[in-house]
Amino acid sequence: MTNIHASAIISENAKIGKDVKIGAYCVVGDKVELGDGVELKSHVVIEGDTVIGSETVIYPFASIGHAPQDLKYDGEESKLIIGERNTIREHVTINPGTADDSMRTIIGDDCLFMMSSHVAHDCVVGNKVILANNATLAGHVHVGDNVIIGGLSAVHQFVRIGDNAFIGGMSGVENDVIPYGLVKGERAYLAGLNYVGMERKGFEKAQIQTLLKVSKRIFDGDGNMAERIDLIAKDHANDDYVMKMVKFMQNRESRAMCRPK
């Protein structure tokens, strides 16, 4: 049974699912769609063409779906899609897309956005991602599955972060982070692989050791990096974990890679 506090302001055009809870002083705009079981604690504002997936919980003073913080944005009807079972804590801000990209910001399922974290326009965030307190993604950032971004870290626009990567706290990430990578630093560098994260996800020790050897070979070996990556692709063509790293690097777009010191 849907439970809406008397002080909440809900547009008559908003789509509200079953068993939704909307607390005191929340505002839900015209084009908002709340899936079944969504809970807005209190003082939550959701605007724009925004879809919130089922069982997502949003805490006080979060601002979801308002216009992007982009001077080129000119009021285009862009969209924000947030998946299921996400937890969005206090003062989080998430913006929709722009005409410079796909017109969409997309967030997967089972993510945790801790206090005052920010997801900018045109970002694509995978499943089971954690942004710790005050972590921020600039525009057009793509984040894979099972990524953790430490508190007070900032990710530069257009950066890609591969699956199972870990960003240390207070890091400035200017370049792409390989899958399974661990980066840290004021100007983030690759400090190794995310052993703890991989172990928690059930990776076997032998597989972790293989990925470690491959990552060292990529960044330190004979020939140039492209040649080394091609050789690794031939040597490990049947290893899905290694090939995830290889394909990520082969698909590089605008940013360089975070490298070891």
C-alpha cells in the first residue's frame, strides 16, 4: 500500500508504483516514475524525466534529476534512469544527460551512493558500485560493475573505470582505470590490482596471479603497449578475465591509462 505524507508535493502526472513510501516535504515532478517499493525518506526532490527502479531508497536532501551542471545544456529533454535496489544517501546529486552525448545518465542496480556523492550528466554507472562520501563523477564517465570509489575522490570527465576496480580515497583520477586495477594518489596512478575486491567476489588465487602477471606485462615489457596487448590477447584468448582487461585497453577512446609509477 502506497504511503505518502501529507506534506509531500507529488505531481498528478508522476507515475507512482505499488508500496511506495514518500516522506515529509518530498517533491516529485511531472515526468518522474517511481517503481514498486521505492522509499523517499523525507526532503527528497526528484525532477526531470527521471525513472527510479523498484526498492530504491533515497535519503533526506538528495537532489535527483535536476538540470545538468553544464553551461552547454540548453533545456533539452534528457533523461535519468536509476536501476533497482539502489541506496542514495543524504545530499547526493545525480543529473540527467545532455545533447553532447546519449541524452541519458544511466545507473545500474544495487549501488550505494554515500553522503554528498555526485554523478554528473551522461555518466553510465554499472551494478554494485559504491561511491563513498563526497566522491564525484564528472560528465561522461563510465564506471563498470563492482567498482568502489573512495571518499573525497574526483573522476575527470570521459574517464572509464573497468569492472572490479578500486579507487583509493582522496584520489584525482584523470585517466582510464583498467579492470581489477587499484589506483590512488593526488594524480592517481596504478598501485596494483584490487586483490581484496577480487577475493571477495570469489576469484581463485591462480586467476588473480595470472591477472597480476598480465598487468605487469602490459605496462612493462618489450615493444610498445599496443604490441604487448596484442600478444597477450593471443596468449590468453580463452581466458575471459584477461580478455576483459585486453578489450578495455583496446577500446581506449579519449583518455590515457592510469599507469604504475
